[in-house]
Amino acid sequence: MSERTAFDAIDRYAGIVASIAAAPPSQADELRATEPATVVARLHPRRLSLTVTDVIAETPTTTTLRMASIGPDLPPFLAGQYVNLFVDLDGTRTSRPFAISSAPADRGHYDLTVREAARGFVSPYLVRRVKPGDTFSSTSPMGEFFHNPLFHGDRLMFLAGGSGVTPARSMIRDIAARGGARRLHLVYGSKDPDDIIFRAELDELAHANDTIDVTHVISQPDHSWGGRTGFINGDLIAELAGPHLHQMTYYLYLSGPPAIYDFCVGELQRLGVARRRVRYEANGPPAEPQRLHDWPGHLDPAAGANSGHRAANPFSTASSGPATSSKSAADPGTAACAGSRSSPALSSTDPRPSSGNPTNGPATPTPAPRSRSPTSRSNSDQRIDTRAPALSAEAAEDISRASAAASQPQALGAARTTSRARPAPAPCHRLGA
């Protein structure tokens, strides 16, 4: 007897099936059907409404904006992740990504630490003019520049330059709050002692926790500085890491302007550090944006540089550049270069991004120019001359199409599924402050 015949043998089976099919859906059925989307939307909304509750001066050029939610609780995040902050300034709406420098356990607020960039457009406003009570909107936390002990081991060294220390501060505070076996050694390069962000706090956390070490490296010390001087180089990394440097469970994190990536990646390769054990983010605009995938061939990214028409630079034009049209700003769930500030490993072809913002410069020497990867992308914090003629509609459309193409989640997704023998993706840049 077949299954159908067996069910048909049940008394009134057909009538029961018909009544179930004819019954309207219950409230429980509707809740179950929408529950996954409801939970995701509640825990990871597309947009957050934030208000500034405190403005904390860290250095003469660096400020921490403490932001609380207007409405629902802030979404949870992992130490090292960032948000895209939307800013309306002088008639221009744009966005900048900033690492969350507070700890994940600080659920009532996000700390966004901003260093003022020379000739910047957004960062001078955030550092000098924002006051408590100002409101902003942002994406939910995103990015893959975080530490997972299951995959990245219990020991890590964090090489930071300038404002690249902000995700390290979040990781350090997270380790201090959670305890456990994780150990972190921060090697932080700064120009001079007054340039060190979070100096007192970092030194205090290192003194109070056996699992945290902090080494400051000053490139332009004054007579009062008694610590290490010079640059973060391979010899220093090898000395501080000791026998752990080549262990499978020892990972290195790089954060700061591209100069720190340019130099330190070469030093790590010289030391024989496995590429898969290096995670990094490179801050700042690519030197050759025209080499990005699908960049419109007839557009010159430097057009207008000599005439003062700075709005012609697509990476400075908020209305059409990647600052507003990239998927990272529109879709916090995108696991792509545009939606992540990090890459899980170094490229086997050793792509080198451009030099970073000089105001955020780490204590690393600037190397000779190298070939750039055509897959890196970001935006710069350049001032926009709103009085200059606007881009044509055709040019704006071309730029938007190029930006959208550059933000497709191909490279990072491929990195998760390919074997070790295949090349890893090029670094993903985040926007300069």
C-alpha cells in the first residue's frame, strides 16, 4: 500500500486536509514567517539615529565623540568593527567610516575617535565644531577586522600608526574586561609624545593586566622621551614577538595609513611571517583610482587639480562618489571590500596601496613607490569647492556605476572559499578621516 493510500485510509483525512488549507493563517504563523527578518532588523538595523553626549579631547588634533542612540538600544558589535557616519556639512551630505574605539561591553554608547586631517573636509568639522546634543545617523557596525580566538589564536601583535590605534583600543578594553587567555601586544608608532592617542589609558591598562603589553615608538622624540625611538621595522617586531613570531597561533594586525602597510608588510615578508597570519586595514585613498575595476576610462581622477576645480575629483564629490553610492554605506550587511575595512590575508602578489594622510602618519618610513592593486578602493577627506561647477549628469552616472562595481562582494567572499594555494584578495581601504 502506498503512502497516499495509507493516509487516505484515515477516517476523514481528506476533510481534515481541506479544512487546514482553508483556514486563515494564525498570528503565530505570521510571526514565525517574519521572525528571522524581524530579529535581524532589530539587532542590526540599516540606520542608527545617534546623539553626541560628550566630546573628549584626546590630543590637540584628535577628539572622541561619544554617541548614544536616539530610540532603541545600540546594536552589539565586535572589537575592531566600524560604522559609516553620515554628515551634512555646508550643503553636502557625505559619510566617513570610523572604528568604534569603545569596548563592546559599553552597550550604552559608541566612541568614535577622529583625527583632523590636513586639508580635510569632514574631520575638521567633527574635531572642532561638533558639540553635545548634535545628532547624526550611521550604519550599524560592520567589518571583519576583529579577533576571533577560534580562528586567530590566543596571541596577537597589533601594529598601529596614528589614528589606527582606535580599533586596538577597543580590542584591548575588550580583553581587559573579559579576561581569559588572549594576549595582545600593541606596538604603536607616533610622531611625537604629544601625538599619542589614549596614552595614559593604554599605559594604565597594560600596567593592570598581565595579558596586555604596550610599546610606544616615537619617530621625532623630544629630550624628555625615554622610550623607544625610530620606526616600526622588522627588527623591532622580531625582538618584541620573540619565539612566538612563527607560531601558527600568533597573528599580527596592522592598522593605520597605507604607509604602515607599505612598509610593515615588506618587513613581515622578510621575516618569513605566513601571509595568512596577518590581518590589516589600510586607511586612505588609493593613489591610482583609475585602476579600480570598471573605473570609467574617459574620466581623469585628477581633473581640475591644477585649476582649483576640486569637485571634479570623484573621490571628493559626495553626490556621486563612493562616499554615498558605495554599498558599504547603504547596506551594513555587505561582506565586501566596501563593507569591510579589512582583508583576512595578504595578497600573494603583494599589492601596495598608496601613502596615507600625513597627519595620521605612523612611525614608519615611506617606501619607494610600488605597483598598486586595481582592486583597492576608498575615499579621501578632501575639501569640496561647492562653488565650482557640478559634474555633468553623464559623469556622475559613470562614477556611481564605477563605485557600485568596486563594492561588489567578490574578493572577500572568494577568500573564504578558495584554498591556501590561491592568492588572497588585495587590502580593502577605509576612508581617511
